[in-house]
Amino acid sequence: MTPVSPAAPVTLAEIAAALGAVLEGDGTLRISRAVHPSEAEGPEDLALAMEKGLTELLADGRAVAAVIAEGAEVPANLKGWIIVKRPRFAMAGLTTVFEKPVHTEPGVHPAAFVAPEAILGAGVSVGPFAYVGPKAVLGEGVIVMTHATVGAEAVIGKGCLLHPGARIGERVVMGERCIIHPNAAVGNDGFSFVTPEPGSVESAKATGRVVGTNVLIHRVNSIGTVILGDDVEVGANATIDRGTITATRIGSGTKIDNLVQIGHNVQIGTNCMLCGHVGIAGSTTIGDRVVLAGKVGVADHVKIGNDAVVAANSGVGTDIPAKAVYMGYPAVPRERAFDQYKGLARLKRMHADLSDLKKRVGALDGGGKPVTEET
């Protein structure tokens, strides 16, 4: 998919080329915006009728251009249309074509603070009340929006976007084209503490009982960092802790949703998707292309293999092999989880059957009285 500037109307043919899709009809039609079929107001609107049932709205609408799914019936009133095979993927391309970039001003705003030792590449924009620390390096075209901060010695790669309130800690390294959404924090200290003698958690893990007590709790400082690959996206209010000694690493292309917590020393592969409210404890290793659905919790030191999928609300406490689908609390293979759910659904009936069976046995042995020689 090739980006097309939406600043001025573009032709239907240019949009089709950007999507790599088939064009039918008049490719010279000028398009100003993409809309739902019911919201089309005129000939410069492109009606997105890719989902089932939406093509029916085109016949009575005002749009003369549309995007439709392969195999859909084309209304007679259309003058031009684009045919796509995979609607959702096409939607990604269309939103790229018609994207409205964030508003930024070139250069450093007078109300921003940029340390004299910081290095700024060509085309960098630093918004009002933003902070860039000493020896930080901002690559070409980096955008630091209002109230965002970049810590000392951090390295921000070419084309990265830091939304308002984003916090990039000291010595954090980011690849190119990363997007950090509002109030996300990358490079926090890890939640790592230790007691002089084995404490309650250690004894509970080892014996199942609380033997030690946490009289004194000492901080284990996080002197490592966080390293993000290229094209990583971190959602609003997500947090990524720096490593204790080495780096917490997020692979290229990985997408992290809002309110995700990634603990210290975690290693995450490429092109993973971590949905909202996922929590990953320290020193966990996650392979490439892994999907963790909403509210998945992962225990520390767990390993999840490449291409694994974990369903929403699951609690992962053991390693998961590659290409496995796990679900449940605790998370188990999908087929096993379904068997467990079916078993739970049968409990009420089983309890009724058991009660009936007890009554029958009681009647057979004399009303439930002990059987003696006299009886």
C-alpha cells in the first residue's frame, strides 16, 4: 500500500493503485473523503461498502464512487468502484490514504526545553512544554508533541511520533517510525525488590506456606534500559519497565494496546499484538507474532513460543509452545479448556443425579439405616 496525500482531492485510480486493488469504471473521479455509504453527500465522497449489507445502501445514496468486496453486486448508479478481496486489510490501506496527520509546528517551540547537549536531526518538531534531556538524540523528522518528555541519552529513531504526555526514560533506544501514544511511559524502573532473608513470597512458592516475613524490603535498581525495534506502537497509558542489568526488548512491528504493563527484562519478538490490560511479569520471553488478547496475565519467567495465541482473560503460568492456542484460568490448550467448561456446565445435572442416586440406595438398604443381621 502506497500512501497518497489526502490534502487535496485524489483520483479513484490513485486510490486503487495505493491499495493494489482492481478498478472498474471511471478512474478519473475526484475523491475528497471516505465515508460510510449512509453518510455520502456528493460525488467527491468515496462510499466504503465492503461489508455485507452495505452495498444495498449504495443504490439510494449520493455516492457515485465506492469500495466494494469481491463478488458483491454493483449498483447501476455507480460511475466507478474499487474491488477488494480482504475488506479489513483494505480498510487499513484506506485509512492510510485518508489519514489526517497530527498538527505540529516545525522546529523547537519557544516554550519547550531542549538541553544544549541534545542532538536534533533535520525536520524535528518539539512542541510547547516538551522536554528533551542532555545528550538525547532525535532522528530526522521526529515529532515530540506538547508535554512529552525524552530523557537524557535517549535515542529516538527517524520518523518517530511522541504524542502529548508520552514519557521516554533515560537511555531508552527507539527504532524508526515508532508511535508512543498519550501518557505512555517507556523506561520506568522495574518492580524488583528483595529481603535480606527469604521472605513470604519465596517461602510460599517453595512450600505453599508463609514462613518468612518481609521485615525489610530493599530496592533492586534498574540500571538496564528499554530497546524498541522499528514500527513499534505503544498505546495510551501503557508502561514498559527497563531491565535490571540488560535491556527489556520489544521487537520490530509489535503493537501494544492501551493500559498494557510490560515488566523488567521481558523479551518480546517481532510483529506481536498485545491487547488492552495485558500484564506481563518480569523476565518473560515471548516469541514472534504472538497474540495476547485483552486482560491476559503472564507470570514471570514464562516462555511463549512463536505464533501462539492466548484468549482473553487467560492467566498464563506455564510455558506455551509455538502455534498453540491457550485459554482459561489457568491457561490450558483450547480443547482442554472447552472440556473443562463442558464439565462445569454438567455439574448441576450431575449433582441432581447424585442426590437421586443416594435416595435410591437409601431405599434399597432400609431407608438409609445401617444394615444389621436383625434386618
